[in-house]
Amino acid sequence: MTELPDHLCEYCDAQAGLAEQLVTVYRHRGDQHFIFENVPARVCSGCGHRYFSIEVAEQMEQWMELPDISSYARPVPVIHLPERP
């Protein structure tokens, strides 16, 4: 993990710096859900907000547009919370 120079986070306004990390990203489009693993990101050391390069963001978008991209499938539990009175 590489610590990058101080950066003012646009979410927490902390100048805590950004760290380069590999993260897991959960995305969905319509009723399809996608899990991207080992995604390079710059992560705010203060609040954890993740910043992706334009190349990484575009690559994820392109993968979600492919007709059959799953390298393997994982069962995902769906939890329905009861309505509150």
C-alpha cells in the first residue's frame, strides 16, 4: 500500500492522504449485480471514500455491457426487511 501526498477529500474535507489499494466494488445495472475484485483505487485515509481512475471506471462499465461476462457465479442472499408500522 502506497501513501500518496496529502489530498483534500471531497467527502470528508480531511487532508489525510490517499492510499493506493486493491478493493472490491459492488455495482448493479437493472436487475443484474456485479462484483469486481482486485480493483485499483485511491482510498481516503480519513473516511474511506474510493477514487477510481477514468480507465478503471470505463473498464468496469465495458465489462458490465458484455452479454456473458461471469467467470464464476456466487450465490447472494436477498434479505427482505419487514415493513415498520
